[in-house]
Amino acid sequence: MALNALRAAARPSSSLFRPVFRAAPRAARVAPSTSTICARSPFTSSAVQRSADHGEETFEEFSQRYEAEFDKVQDVFELQRNLNNAFAYDLVPSPGVISAALKAARRVNDFPTAVRIFEGIRAKVENTHQYQEYLDELKPVREELGILLKEELYSSGTDSPFYNP
């Protein structure tokens, strides 16, 4: 009995609370196709494949593209964005790309990022021998730009305030 009274009290008594629209027939309620949605609105939750015509990028093309990107860097944001993009691939950037990145870091006066580039190389290579080969090849650039490695800055490991073995 009390339940019926609550239901009756909850019902709207006037047309003020009634919905303005009426339910459409079943045929009109069918969802539009995704191509219709994409054509109507630029904001959709479906991914649009735009690069179907592009083939695989070779390592040489990758290197040329990123060397050109680092040559155009004008601020720290562009430098770090390009570094994140370059290191996100499942490969180690070539010494030419790293050299261009180091020169860009020097151009925008970002010494910490230059040091971190070598930390990124150390994390990406498979073993210490490959890391040493990168260091040997990039030694003239490091000396020219005055870039030290983390190992050279904190040789004993405990000198760093961020030492975490």
C-alpha cells in the first residue's frame, strides 16, 4: 500500500515533466553507420586509418628523417618530443641521429638532456660492447660540445643525490 502511494507521488501530474520528444518507430532508431558518423563529426571514438598507402620505413630513411627533425629544433620541447619519438621505436637510433640530437641540445642550451641521451642509448642497446661502440664513435662530438656522461659526472655512484643501486 505504501509502495503504491510513493509511486503515485513520484508520477508527474502535469505535462511540465513529460518528455518533449516521442520515441521513434523501431526502423528509425537503428544506429547510423560509422561512415555516416565519421562524415558528420570530426570527433569520434573510432580510429581512422590514414596511412594505408605508406610502406615500411627503412633504417636509412628513419635516420635521415630524424636528422632533419633535430636540425630544425628551436626549443627544448621540440628536442625532447623528437627524442621521445626517436627512442620509442624498436631500434637504436644511428650515431648520425644521436649526433644531430646532441647538437640540437647544445643549440637550445640543454645540458641535462644531452647527458640523458647517452642514458637512453645505454638502455636501448643489447650489451655494454655496443654501448662502448656508440661512445667511441660519438667521442669527437662529445668533446666538441663538452658533454659528459653520467658515469663521468658521478664516477663512484654515491656522489649523486639520486644514487639508487
